[in-house]
Amino acid sequence: MASYDLIVIGTGPGGYVCAIRAAQLGMKVAVVEKNATLGGTCLNVGCMPSKALLYASELLEETEHSFAKMGIGVGKPKLDLPAMMSFKQEGIDGNVKGVDFLMKKNKIDVLRGTGRIVSAGKVEVKAADGKTEVSETKNIVIATGSDVAKLKGIEIDEKRIVSSTGALSLDKVPEKLLVVGAGVIGLELGSVWRRLGAQVTVVEFLDRILPGMDGEICKQFQRILEKQGMTFKLGAKVTGVDTSGKKLKAQIEAAAGGNPETLEADVVLVAIGRVPYTEGLGLKEAGVALDNRGRVQTDKHLATNVPGIYAIGDAIVGPMLAHKAEDEGVAVAEIIAGQAGHVNYDVIPGVVYTTPEVASVGKTEEDLKQAGVAYNVGKFPFTANGRSKVNQTTEGLVKILADAKTDRVLGVHIVGREAGEMIHEAAVLMEFGGSAEDLARTCHAHPTRSEAIKEAALGVGKRTIHM
Ligand SMILES: Cc1cc2nc3c(=O)[nH]c(=O)nc-3n(C[C@H](O)[C@H](O)[C@H](O)COP(=O)(O)OP(=O)(O)OC[C@H]3O[C@@H](n4cnc5c(N)ncnc54)[C@H](O)[C@@H]3O)c2cc1C
């Protein structure tokens, strides 16, 4: 029987990163993966394919709408959807191969099949051909990720009623796309298909988009998306989809009930969230406790209630983000090695990769109000940022929230082009407990969009220069 210091179940960004860090720390490590390829949701059907399609569809739209005004005459661009899907697949393949390479480089054994915890210290792997093999291990990390949340009474067939997975691989552009859920995934994939020519309507149960993100930023963002042609039905729910005809007929009513209406669509994308995936892992038999939402319960050190079994990523509490999973992967490997691995959950950036992007780190204005924290706000619109003006990409703003007493930055929220790249100076500042004054006095290269961050920081002290 093979014997390891650590077996990680699942090779998403949480699992494979954990395995690499553990190998760096001198452990003998194996990963278990039931999919044909490594890399989990993120690399295969999540972050990476969606970003490939967002990039390609953005360029298509830019070519059509922005090139002429810059003096670039290319005529009306033509969509070749199969070629765009191949572009996406090449990106996936490249990244997945990269993980294979990293496993070899770090001498990590890859056990192919479905992993099941027999008991603390024993993992069984069932291969596709049904053969099983049990390995011994001092430690187990559960990194099995998450799965699509289903909507009661609506059957996903991944053809006409799709999850994000199906929406990443449609073989033609739907005339009408109905997106259920105005979260990150719904808005990103809705944007892709709108740019490729679909009429997109987003139905959201709550009375706002992107729940959990700063309300003011989201209101601006919604206006921008509407200007781009997306339609929103907020405070509404989809109660069923009639699939009998050529067109789908979605029944919609107000979130509180009443006001029924029917919307026609060619494709319905169900994007109401994700749920932890722990099926067939043997957690019950091994005595590993779950919380009331089906997540593996962990303490501050990512340990479950069973000694020697840990859990990370989408399978546990916290934002379902690849970088959160990665950081937990590193932390848990260090904890197992006897070091002080740690994740600062107050500084985890979140990005919506649309155009413009939305990026945010730390507390929202709503969070601070609810916690009764006194704060100052500094804002700066991209319309007043020189670089944005010359590029004619002036939508959006930067908003900084700082503690009224100490000036410590508590949250930064941006809607604007490249916001997802810009947010990290705020994250570093916050990691070091920096103030708005620190940010305002840091020299920013000119002309950059990041100067808007400096100006917003100046705005906290009511002394913006360019407004
Ligand atoms: C469309 C979409 C877009 C996204 N975009 C972003 C983004 O831009 N940025 C971002 O940060 N996050 C994004 N996410 C979320 C991100 O993909 C997840 O947060 C991340 O993948 C979680 O990593 P993980 O390691 O916890 O699990 P996963 O990536 O889900 O990996 C879990 C792995 O475990 C394997 N597994 C499960 N059970 C077993 C078992 N019993 N035996 C063997 N293997 C098993 C699965 O096959 C899978 O490979 C997106 C998600 C989706 C769906």
C-alpha cells in the first residue's frame, strides 16, 4: 500500500496549489482527481474559459464599435463561433498541461479516479474502470470544490437550459438569452453572449445586482450594462420553464409572488450560485461534520473535527473564489508542516471581468453602516482621469472608504476598465494596514488609470486635484 504525508482530494486551484506548497515543504504528496484533466472548475469550466470568451468577445465588440473612431477601418467584423471556441479550448489545454507539468516538477503523485475517505489516514481511489486502491496518509485535505446550484423544478440539459458549463460551449448564438441570477457568473456570461449578438435579459430575485458588493458601485455598473443593451428584471423570480415549444417560455413573477408574466428565450442560463461538492467522499462514515449549508466545517486552522483531515476552497465557508482557495491551500500545507499558515479574509479582492470591470476589496459602505463604523469616503470618476479621457474609456469611478478616526483604508471599490488589475495596490495597502493618506502620498505614474485611485484617496481628505 502506497503511503504519503498528504493526500489532497481535488486538483482545483485549492488542491493543486496546496499539493505544491506541501511538496516544497518536504512532504510526500499525492493528489486525487476524478476528472480527465487537472485544474478543477477554475481551469476547465470556470475562471479561465470564461475569461477567454470575455476577451475574444470584447475584442469583437471593440472592433465593431471603437476602431472606426480611432481611425482604424476594418469594416464589420464577422463572428466565427467555432474558431472562438477553439481559442477558448487552446487556453484551457495550455493551463491544464501546466498543472500536469507542475505536479511532475514537484514529484507529486497523481491518483486518477474518485477519492473516498475510508477513515482518517486512509483514502480509497476508484478508477474509471472500477478498480479501487487504498493509500495510507498522515494527512488529508478535502479540496473537492463546488457544483452548480439547481433551481427547483427547472431541469438543466446543458443545451437549452444551461448552467455556466453549458453557457461556455453553446454552438450558436441564441437570439434571446434569459439569465437567472445577477451574480458575477450571470453577468460575465450574459456579457459574452450579448456581445456576440444575443438579446440578454437578467432576472434577479433581489432588488439589486451583485449582492454583497458596494451598492453605489453596482448601481453605476447596472446603468452601464443597460446602456450596453442588457435588460434587468430585479425583484423577480423564474418559477418554471416550458420546454415544449421551439422557443422556451419562462414563467416569471415578483419575488414576493404575483405579477406573473412569460418571457420567451432560446436559452436559459441558470446562474443562481454554487453549492459545495462532497458527494461520495465518505464524510459521514468518516465522521467529518458539515455545517447547515452542506459545507465541510473547519476551524480557524482549516481543520475539520476529525484529526488529520482538513478542508479548503469552495467546499468550505467563504467567498467561492479561486484565489481564496489557493491561499487556503498554501496556508493549510504550512499548518500541516507545523508553520503558522494564515489567510486574511478581510483582504480578498473580488472582480467581475466584464467591460468595464468591477473590482472590490474590503468593506462596502453597507458593511460599515451595519457595523456602526464611522468612515470617510473619497471618490474619483474616470471622466476626470487624463489617460481615460484620451483613450475615451471614461466610464466608472473609484471609491475609497477610510476609518473616520484613524484614516485606515477599510474598503476600495472600482468600476472601470482594468479595475481588476488596479485593485491590487489597494489590497497591498490594506494588508499593511495603510491609510488613505499613505495612498494619496504615494507617487503614481502619469498618465495611468491608477491615478484615479490616488485622487480618490486625496478625496478622503477632501483635496482631490483634478476635480
Ligand atoms: C463560470 C465560472 C467562472 C468563474 N470565474 C472565476 C473568476 O474569474 N475568478 C475566481 O476567483 N473564481 C471564479 N470562479 C470560481 C472558481 O472556479 C472556484 O472558486 C474555484 O475553482 C474553487 O477551487 P477549488 O479548488 O475549491 O475547487 P474546484 O476548482 O471546484 O476543484 C475541485 C476538484 O475536485 C475534484 N473532485 C471533487 N470530488 C472529488 C473526488 N471525490 N475525488 C476526486 N476528485 C474530486 C473535481 O473534479 C474538481 O476537479 C468561477 C466559477 C465558474 C463556474
